[in-house]
Amino acid sequence: MKREYATQMDAARRGIVTPEIEAVAKKENREVSFIMDMVAQGKVAIPANVNHKSLEPNGVGSMLKTKINVNLGVSRDCKDYDIEMQKVMSAVNLGAEAIMDLSSHGNTQPFRQKLCRECPAMVGTVPVYDAVIHYQRDLATLTAKDFVDVVRLHAEDGVDFVTLHCGITRKTIEQIRKGERKMNIVSRGGSLVFAWMSMTGEENPFYEYYDEILDICREYDVTVSLGDACRPGCLADATDGVQIEELIRLGELTQRAWDKDVQVMVEGPGHVPMDQIAANMKVQQTICKGAPFYVLGPLVTDIAPGYDHITAAIGGAIAAMSGAAFLCYVTPAEHLALPNVDDVREGIIASKIAAHAADIAKDLPGARAQDDRMADARRKLDWEAQYREALDPETAKSIRDSRAPEDDHADTCSMCGKFCAVRSMNKALAGEIIDIL
Ligand code: SF4
């Protein structure tokens, strides 16, 4: 049976409570009417393609819990669908709310379709990457229509959101050619669009045929994630004219999507010094009228390859506290190599810490409850309860077990042994003797 509304935004604007709006309200401990109002205004997006039947929907918005995305997908160096699918499910189990399929090798459609059949998290893609692989033709030979057709293919397959680098135009080519940036364009999709425009002499197809693309997105309820082709790739390029000018165009494109009831997220930086992050969030929220901001990092220093999950988590926590709604994970392998299973795990945990820390600072309903339970478990020296409340119980338990106290019956850990402050205080307050020697 055909549903009586086109998109979640269309439904919310007409006062229709969809199952997705209800599910999000429940997950967020919020009133249904509040979520509906936020979706109607575009301040919350619920990416939920009509064809993604296994989806457990989530809302993305600065007043909701901060969500995280994990990039995966088959590539030349990892082309086994089942192994990649295992990584997807383990990312979901670790708390990822979205998976971006950045497959870049072979026939990408079967994996994308498998993902939309089996994955309960939101699925996102970047159609411009896939165009080259899908047609198996060099970039310069592709036409604007080819790119639009790939967006349709992804929409039909059940993808919930697509990154479209619509904000870069021929004017950007001139700006970049002036050579004022250290890192030019570091967005993979953005660089492909730039290269295509340079080789063909034509305007950005995602910009030129934006209305046609919006019609496709409306038909399948695909959320547009407006890609920031010009996100800064180093601290020196942060908040420069190229970045801000693209953001202004993204603001215009946000409104054009909303005029067709198409949901929008806006992608953001990048590499940004800590003292510029809050201002970046404020500017985005003002220009894009509160559309959910989806940030990659931001990385707060350029000099920590091997540890960029940490540089990104520091920036992500500040960004989310200041208004970002959605964090793209970054792994220790960023700038260096394809992440392996351990890198993926560390990247997810770092992003979850950033997201959770921001949610506490934003005082979201129930955000601190788990921390309070952890504090109780720590005071009671109840190790099993501490593992239950830990973001990564497996790692917490394995560290304690690998360096257990010499005394098997010790209720403390081997860090302070019998000098354990918690134990001493518990005993002192209970009027007991404190046996240290
Ligand atoms: S031994 Fe030290 S680190 Fe371990 S629980 Fe007690 S106070 Fe904490």
C-alpha cells in the first residue's frame, strides 16, 4: 500500500505521525510532537529510505543524542563482502548509528543491496565515487546524466542519505587555482567533481541538476547530505573564504531541498583549530537555518598521524557540544592507510566518547545516567557492574584481568593495591580498620 506522504518532512509538516517519528521520540525520551516539529522545520532529519526495510530509524539534530557514522565498503584491498558485512555488524554493535558505504572496487551494487537488506543502521553513500566504478569508464567520459542516474540507482537500492558535492562550482575552480590554500581540496568526492569540471569545462552536474536530484530524493525519501568539497584539509586552510563561500551556497541548497520537503544534513570540516570550532558551528547553523551539521572530525592538529582518532575526538566533542549533530568517525589509520579491524574499533570508541561527552555537556535527558551508575559501581568496587557500564567492556575487563592484584581476593585493582583510596574511604566511613601492611 502506498503511504500517504512523500518524506518524513512532508509527513511532519502535514501533522502525520510516522512510525519513524514515533521510534525516534521513544529513543530520545522526547515528546512525539517535539520531534515532529523539529522534522517539519528541518532541524532534525530522520534518514529513512522507503526501501530500507531493516532500518531501525534514528533522528539527527543538535538537540538529540549525537550520532556517529562509520565508513566501510569493499575496496581493491578488501573485497570480501562477508568480511565487510561482519565489520558493519560489529560497528553497529559498538554503537554506530550510520554506515557509509564507500565501496570503490568491482560490482558495488550487490554489497549496497545486502547492506540495505540487513543493516539496521542508516546507510549513506557518495554517488560520485560510485559513478566511475559503476560505469567502468574514465571520469572525463561520464556525462551529467550518468551521475544523476547513479543517484537514482542508490535511491532505489534503499540508501538513506547521499553525499552530494553540490556546493562547488566553476567559480571554485578559479579560487583554488589562485593557489591560496595549502591543501587545495581534500574531499575525495569534491576532488572528483573538481577534476570532472576541469576536464569537461562544464558546470557541476550535482549543482546544475539539483532539482532533478531532489525529485528522486523526494520519491524515495533519501536525505541529502550536502558535501563540503572545500572543507579545510589543514589548520592553515580553516575558516577561509573558499570554505565559507561554499557554506553560503550550501545554505541556499538547503532551502531549495526543504521547499520540496526533502530532508537535509550539511557536512562540515575538516581540520580546525580548537578556538575556531564553536564559531564554525554557529556560522553553519545561522547560514543553514539549523539544518543538522555532520562533521568529519574536526581534527584539532595536523601533526598526529597514527592518532587522528584522538585529534578528531577532541574536535568532535567540542563541535557536538557547540551544535554539530553527527560525527563521522576517524581512525588511527587516517592519512596513512585503509583501516583494519582494530583501527575501526578504536575509531568508533573514540567517536562514541566524543559524542557522549558532548551529550552530557548539552544536558540531554538521561545523558548522564550511565556515568552516575558507573560512579556508584566504582565506589562499591563492583567490577562486574563497572564492565556493564563501560563503553567498551571487553577492553576494560581484559586490562584488569591481565594485571590483576597479587592478592586474589583483593577488591581493589593493581594500580594502588591496598593504598586504594576508594577502599580506604569505604572502610573509614564504615568505622572499619584499614589494613594496609
Ligand atoms: S586501587 Fe586505585 S585505581 Fe584501583 S580502584 Fe582503588 S583507587 Fe581506583
